[in-house]
Amino acid sequence: MSNLPKHLYWAIEHPAERSLEALYWRKVRTLALDFSIPVTMLNATDTPRIFKGLRISNQKLTELHAAEKQQVQDQLDALQALFIKKYHIQTSYKMITDKPFFEAAVNLVKQQENAWIIAQSSAKIGIPNIVWQLLRNCPIPTYIAKEKNWRMPLNILAAIDPTHENDKQAALDHKILATATEIANLCQAKLHIIHCYSPLIMADHEIQKSLEKIYRENSHEIIDAYDIDSDNVHLIAGDPAEKIEQLCQTLDIDLVIMGAVSRNSLERIFIGNTAQAVLPILESDVLLLKV
């Protein structure tokens, strides 16, 4: 069974700001073309923030809201036409009035199988609330598009942690590796794997070497099931967030693939310390898979 998506949902909270910039729609376009799948744009329709708090009549506010809504719809119409006519991508959009936007978006996509939801962040605003809410509440994979331009072929880094005994975590590592290898093969990308571990404080050199050997053997127990060049497997001692960010800089990584697990009956997603620490500082895009 393929781990690639069959549909892309693009969550656009404020289209009048940065969301429709060419950098972002080009990434959505490339993913849709590479995977040969349709795109649905999800837009939050709300009274524009710039009008809130102004001393104007309700009638004037309604007129301003209608004008802003029409402007947004014109933007979406133009982008839809571009995707369909120039790139032959099946494209639609839905203007969401329910609040909060993230909750309405999650309710719309949560029953979709093999779909991804895409949101964006920038260096100026960091990781916006909509992204954190999608990461924590949306059961389908969340793709965070950032401002870093892709270079072709892509450089992909998959982050795993095979030292645990939890069945969900083990399944997550396999999902990360299977998805990463499938994307790399389809896009002819270069795939790297990283596994970070904590060294023993005050341990001598021989003990540290023995510990590294154990971690390396644990890593290869899962990695050897996939066709991955051993030179591209990075076993690194130290803080995971720091080491992932450093390796991304060294290898000029375009996409990091990580994972998260649901921890209770309400299916809320637990975003681990590593993901929470590394997401704001990475320049590369991030795909967060979930089990």
C-alpha cells in the first residue's frame, strides 16, 4: 500500500497576507504534479482583522467585509484557474465560515484517507497558531511549508527513534521510513536518516563506544528493511533538536519527515519535545506523520 497522499488540502487562513505568494503555491503545485493528485484550498472566511475595533456602522462593516471576501474569492479563482488550465491539476476551494477555522478544517478532512493538509509559516511570524492546532488535532499528516526555496533534486531527512519498545512508536518509525523512501524514489531525491541518542554523562570512551554500537545495531534493525545507503544514515549523540537543525544546515535539507502519536481516547496528537523544539528553528519544510 502506498504511503503517498491521494489528495492535498491547503489551509489558507489569511489569503490577503502571505499565503498565496508564489513560493507557497509553487510547492503545492509541485507536490500535486509529482503525486498526480487533486488540491482543495480551504480558506477562512471571517471579518477581516483590520476592520475590527473601528468605529463604523454595521452596514459599512458589512460592505467592507463583502468587498474583502470578494477580493479573496478572486484570488482563489485565479489560482484555481492557473492550476487547472496551465498545470492540469484538479483544483477546488472551500470558503469556511465556521469558527475556529482549524477545527472546521479538521472536521472536513479527518475522515479522508491518504490525504495531507498543508499550512505555511514564515521567519517573520514563526509557527502560527493554525499550524500548531493542525499538528495537535488533525489526524492526517501535516505538511508545513516554509520560506526556503527547494532545490532539485530534493534533499530529504527522516528522523527516527528506534530505541523505544512502544508499538505505536515502532509503527511510526516504519511509517516515516516507508514514506520517506517512497517520496525519494518518486522525486529522485537524496534521502538521509538521522537517529539521535543521549550519551552517558561521565562515562569513559570505551563505554561510550559500546553505547554507540548498541544504538547503531538498533537503528539498522529497522533501517535495513529499506533500500537506504548506509553512508546516509547519521547516528549522532546529543540533543535531537540541535543535531537535526545542524545536520539540515550541513546537508542543505529541503524536507524533514518526523512523527507524532495520539496518546488518548480523544485522539489528540502528542507533539514530542523534539518536534516542538525543532519546528520553529528549521528552515526546511516539515512533514509530520501521525499514528
